[in-house]
Amino acid sequence: MKFLRFIFLYPVSLIYGFVIKIRNFMFDYGILKSAEFDIPVIVVGNISVGGTGKTPAVEYLIQHLQNKYKIAVLSRGYKRKTKGFILADNLASVETIGDEPFQIFLKFPNITVAVDEQRVRGIKNLLNAENKPELVILDDAFQHRYVKPILSLLLIDYTQSFLKDHYLPLGRLRDDPDERHRAEIILVTKTPTNIKPIDMRIIATDLTLKPYQSLFFSAIDYKGLMPVFDNQMFAIDTDVLMKQNYSILIVTGIGNPKPIIDYCKTISDEIDVLSFNDHHQYNEKDTEKILKTFETISSENKIIVTTEKDAVRFKAIKKTDKQFEQNLFYYPIEMKILNDEKQELDKLIVHYIEKSNSQYRFLSVKKNY
């Protein structure tokens, strides 16, 4: 079966890769243009499809920079039911702006969140908005070269390296791995906290870093278990789960559910997994299916655990069963920089922003003569 899949998809994969290389060539030589703006733009993205931890990385940037700059996060709003530029407000939802932007909007009410499938247009609209930002973070835009950033943060999933992968649809590559040279900062995500120095050196060697590139490693930091719905009758501490030997039904609709599965395995010996497609929009039938699976678990002590991103989509369901609501919990996550290099990374990010601001001020002065 795998051989037949390879035979049918390999030619398509070659064509896709060729088109990607031609496209990058056209940007490199100015045939296709990249727009520049007079405020700093930071790009966060990856080279392969699937969950590499872009949202936690964007949230990390927000937490670090929101007290220094007026921030706007611009995303395309993947799988939203709208088109064009939309500025998140009190009427925003998963349907109008997408699950990841909506999650950011809920967590960081003091920043601007917007979506637009055309990033250049989106930035122009943000700059014309009443609350003009001082910094724009482009989510999931490394391969989107129509905007020239002052800093590109490229994410690499430790559990799914792209260096020996194939292009879509045979593999997971959506961009040329050689394009990693455009990133000033490369961040390996989902790294085991007990990674050995020799393993980090091997990754650095395989990446063949340029002199201007900096490499950092990060892990997922799971916070306390939280109820998804406000009307849940009880909360459960992780220590209680372990002491009372809770059975866990993990429900996910994300690109790479392996990290949360591995984490839950450290808490419980009784794990069941129900997986949906990435960015799956849950409905009442899905909750019925989840409840039926949950009811087959014989243990008295049992809960349903999902991800923070899934929790946002579950809340968007118009009608849900009370039993389902009372048993559904999620783990909030943050990105944790390893090797005590957080301060170094934070300083480096601010350095790029301040450097660009100095250049903009210089150009502004020159225009006045």
C-alpha cells in the first residue's frame, strides 16, 4: 500500500517542489515583489504542514512585547467562514476569524487581532485603523513572501523534522527546506526537556546554520487542567488525576496530537484517543460520538481532555450535552525556552525591532531634506 502511494504521489510531489522553487527564485530576483512597511513586521512560520507550535510562539512574542509596543497579530484565519479583512471585536468568533486568531483574541484583549488572506492588504488596513499598531506579528507566514519582515522566526518540530521529508502531497513539505536560510531565528519546538547536548549539536549541524542565524530550543509547558465550559461542576487537579488513577479520553483536532498524548501518559495508565482532522469544526454529532466513546470506559474516575485550541472550537458549538460539558477539560500551554536562553532570545527579538525602528527614523529624517 505504501509503495503504491509512493508511485502515485511522487510525481505530483516533484511538480509541487518544482513550482515552489520557481516561485522562490522569482522572489529572490525581484520578479515577484515583497512589500515593505514603515513599522516592524515579525513573521512566525514553518516549512512543513501540521502543528509545529506557531500559536504558542505567537503568544510568547505577545507576552514578551506587549508592554513595550502596540501589537497587532495578523493571520489568514484558516478555515473561517468569512473572506477579506476582519478586525476582531466583541462579535468575533471561530467562524468569523478562525480558531487560532480567536484563541489569541480571547487571551490577549489588549492587543489588536485581525485576519486577511492577503497579508499586504491586511497590514495596510491595520495601519489605517484608528488604533494603529507599532508592531505587526504575521502568524503562519514564512512561506508568504509578499511581505518583507524585519525578523523571521522559523519553527521546526523536534518530533517531525523536515530535513528528510518530501513535498506535498507525498510528504509534509510546503516550502523548500533550503529556504530556512531566510530565518534570522530558528526555534526547535516540542523538544524533550531532558534532551542531551550532543543531540542539540547534531540538529545544529544538520541545519547548517548561517553566521547570522541563531538557534534555540523550546518545550511545551503544560499548565493546570482547566474546565472548557463555565457551568462545569468541578475542577480536577493533575495530582488528583494521578492519585485516584483517572482514565483519560483525549480528544484532539490538531496537526500533531503526539505531545498531549505523551503528556497524559505520564498522568494515567488508562488512555483512549479520539482524533479528528486538524482545525476540525466540532458539532453536536461529534459530541455524541465523544460521549459514546467516553461511556464505554469502565472506570468510575474518568474525564475527557482536549487541547486549548480544541477548547475554543468546542465552545463554539451552539448546543452541547450537560454530561459532555461537565467532563470536558483542557490543558493551557506555553512555550518554554530551554538551556536558560530565554533572556538571550528576548534580547535578540527586541534588538531586531529597535534596529528596524532606528532605520525607519533615519529614512524619515532623510525624506525631510
